[in-house]
Amino acid sequence: MAYQRELEWNEPPTHGERRYAGWTVVRADGAPAASWWPLARIGAVDLYLAPPGSEQEAPALSVTPLIAGKRGRRGGGDYAGVDGEVQTDGFEITTAPVAPARPYPFPSPALGSDAVRVAVVDVAFQQLAALPSVVEGPMRVGLPGDDGDLEAARPAIAPGHGTVMAGIVLAECPAARVGLFQIPGVTGAARPYLAPADLAAAVAAAVGAWQADVVLIAMSDGAWGTPRYLRDVLREAARCGRRGRGASIFCSVGDPSRNHVREDDSAALGADDLASQPWVHAVAACNSQGGWYRVYPGYACPGPANGNAGDGAAYNRAGNGATYNRLGPAVALAASGEPRRWSEHIAADDSSQATAAAAAAAARVLQANRELSAVELRALLALTADVPAAVDGGRGLAAGAFDARDRLGHNFKIGHGVVNARAACLGAADPVCLALLATRAVPDGAPLVERGPPHPGLLPQGGAGKIRSALALARAWQRGVRQAARRRNPLAREYLRLAGRVSRLFLTSLPVQEALCWLARHVRALSESARWSFWQGQQHGAFVERIRHACETAREALGPGDGAATAGLHLLETALAGPGVGAAVATFLARTLRPDVMTPDGGQGEPRATALASDAVGDHHRRRRPDRAHCTGGLERAPFARASLFGPVHRSPR
């Protein structure tokens, strides 16, 4: 199948799930009934569990069966399709084997901390000593199950799935404050009938009480469905989380086995999946080249639709292998799913790893600009993602299908591309960096920069040097402005004060985006093809007017509550009307983007001083460590470079 599925479900509720037969999840409309048990609270959403027959004892906005029936009973003909709802209104269970248990109490409200908070929601958090730093929790949330369902009670030979996810977050974003939220599970997975209620309680606790900025749910299953009360919690987390800016929720797409298909395998991500909800970032796994992640293990993988039913060594070498992804219009981003060892005890792969890496990237971006809303963060990650040359050149399930991108740059398999945390952090902090990254050519290639032979001039003449990447230009601009600000240049200082706010305007205002993109395209064209030594000596009045237009457009896009930003932009616009500004701008750009200080990793070598017209401090060299690392972190790999791997790797449970 391509973009179709027939979900078949024949498993009855487990012993621990049956205890809640006949209970309902009620969203209260005011004060709850005395018999209702609190389940989740976030913003304007209050969810309760109502005993059988008590759901009408108080006003309610919605009433949903807790143990709901599921479409897809074998032979029933009512199989859940790609855009159908999984849950039905009722279930035939009338008696419960044991008495139900009250939901776990809400966690205590989080106390003050400036660190970005990442909540990890999972079923297994064994061996927390494997983590590189202290975390909070695990905090139990949701509905208690049987004692045998608690994964923590079982002896562990390796870190739990949730522990591994937290380890990836801390490896990628060491400064993050990580909280662990444990929902009950069965055999290492969320309970299929109670997962929606458990997840609603977990997200509400993480975003509401613990005040998470980012929520990581590296689990996915088409059989869960997303009932109304879970959608209400997700919507409220995006509306009121982070003091109204919205919390960002990242969920893995999972593998095709999570579709529980009746006959032929299907990689389609259902519209009723948790990962498909509009307030969730669905993350797929990719290989080292950015393509849809596939595995060719050298042995026959089950599944006739994948072409894997065969015998013999020759078949095993040429088989279609397996894919651990699902596809669809909800896929937002991709990240590496290739096996990787993150530390001595933390190793992972597949879409679980990819989702943790994407969530960590979001945390790093929020460190660069804490004012970003959830909507702005989503747009920023999409704009700065790396776009591979080939979406999927592999064999097997869904091969040759949905490999194109639409006019907005989206693809069913890898979304908008591979998360690039470094580029996203640059764009979050500086609107010119963001414009340079947004206007880059696609696909992205490696290496980032190919340096030509040394050139004595400020910039190469014609084609004497190789074209530099957008990341290199963005980092060069950022360093140039920061150096000028350190020399107490007032315009540079004012620009840096406003930069984060204007980056946000770029993501929400089309006029601001167009004004800044003209400047970025102009600078890129000059960098790639112009004789800058010739250009520098010319008159640049029209260029300066374009810069002033960008300031004016940004000022007009600001709201009434942005008085300080409005005044700052007016100051910049006025300063750019002075005499000699064109020559000063040209000199600044030429010195900042000179090729002999650009390096293949997208940074700069020994920096030269750059001056704006009002600089009062002379040129000087800044001391740097040998690896050219700086305050934004050390060097990172080029797009689609293969990650190193040492030692055995534990495959993430799905």
C-alpha cells in the first residue's frame, strides 16, 4: 500500500485496563461532581474520571469512554483507514476484575529556574545512573495498573527507553533541565486502551505544573487513537504553555508495525495518530545522507509486501530490508535514525532517537531566543532544516512513492528536512542570519564550504573561489556584528538588542520576510559572483534605502506593546540616513565576508577586526581556542555526515 491502510485490532483490554470498564473521561464545565476523580488539569481544561453512571452528575463539555472500543475487529469490515477514527463509543465489558485505582496525584508546581525545561514522557526509566547529569523524577502520572505492569519493578540489564531518550537530550543540550514523566506500561509499551488518558495526564502535568518548554514522546501507535479529551489537552498546551507562548510537543512517527494492518504492510501515518495532531511535531528517521531511513540487515525480514519472503544468501544480500518510519502530511522533520552510541551506556536508533534529537534541537533554539512561540519555533525549524538531494533511494515498502517536495518544501517522508540545530540557533538570534539561511539554494550539500586558493584581495575575483554556504555567511555576519558591539559600536549594540524580536517578526510577517530576504539574496549574489573590491568603491545609496525599508517594515509590523523595539528600529532607520553610511556598510560587509577568514566548517579562522562608521576602538585580534569553539558551542558535523559509532548498540524498543 502507498497512502492507504486497514487497521485491524483484535486484542482485548489487559487485566489492568479492564478495572476501568464503564468509566468515562469528563471535561468539566465548572465544578466537578463529588464522585469524580481528577485526571488532568492544564489552563482551561479540567479532566476527571467519572464512575459508571455518574457522568451526568455535573455539567460537562465532553464525555468519552475511558475503555473505548476500537475499529478493526477481524472479519467485522470496519477497518480504520488512513483518515478514520480508531475509537468507537462503547465496549462490551460490563464487569471489572479488580477495583479501579485513583489517578496518580498531580506533581508539585515547578520552582524557579532559567534553564529550558524538557519533559520526557515514557514507560521505562531504568538505570538513571547512566545519565550524565541529574534529572527530576521519574514522576508517575496517569492511571495505575497492576503491580506487574510497572516496568521499574523488573530487573534491568540496560537503561530503559525513557532513560535513553533523556540521555540523548542531555548529550545534545547539556544545559537543559530534564524531567521524567512515567506512564504505566505493559511489556515495555504504553497500554493500548489507556494510553490516551495516560498521555493526557502526562502532557498536562509536564506543561501545566512542571512548566515544560518542550515535551518529548518518543512513542507512537496507530491503535491508540486521539480522543477528544487528549486533543483538548494538546491544544491547551499549545495555547497556554510557557506563559502563553505554547509548549512544543515532539512525537516519533513509529514504524509500519504500529499500523496493525490487516493484510499488506502500510507506512501511512493515520490522521488519528498522536503524531498527526496539529499541535505535535511528527519526527521521522533519516540516514546519514538525509534520506528516509531503511535497514538492510543481510537476512530475510518478514513481510511479503516488502518483498522479503525469500531464502538463500543471494536473496538476503539483495532483499528489500525494512523501514522504521511512517509517512504522511503531518511529518514535520527528520533526524538521524542510524545506530549511535551517545555515551558509555546510552545508545539508540530509529525514529525514537530522531525524535529525541529534534526535541533537544528545539531546546537549544529556545536557549538562543526564549521569546519564541511554539508556532514561531515550528516555522524556524522548518526554514533552517537541511534538504537532502534524494528523499529516498532505497528498496522496499513505499519505495518510489512520495519522494517529491511541494512548493512549501514539504515531503511526506522527511517533512521539511533534517533538523539543523546550529542553523536554527543562528536564525533564532539574528534576523539577517535567518534570511541568509531561508534563501539558500536547495538541496543542501556537503561539505559546507569548499575553499579556493588564497587570494590577496578582500573577496575573490569572479569565479576564483568556491561558493560559500549560507551557514558560513550567517556565522560570519553574526561574528562581525558581535565584534562591533564589543567595541561599543552603538548601532551594533542596538541591532543585537532588537535581533531576537525581529527574527520572530520574520517568521510571522510576510512583508518583513520579503524585505529581509531581498537583502539576503543581494548579499549572497555579491558573495558568490561579484568582484567585491570593485563593488566596494561604488555608491550604495539604493542598497542603504533597502536596509532602511527593512527597518521601517519591521517597525510597522510590531504591535502596540512593542514600544521599545519600535523606538530601536526608528533609531537604526534614522542612523542609516546619515552621510557616509553606504561606504561604511560596504566596508563592513567586505571585511566580514572575506574568504581568507572563512573556514570549511562554516565558521571563521583568525578573525580580523571589522568596523562600522562610528567605531571608536581600533582593530585587534581576539584570542580563540585551537578548535575555534566559541560561546555557541563547539564544531559540529557537516550536513549528512556519517556519525561515528563505537561499541554495541541497543536498539530502541518501539
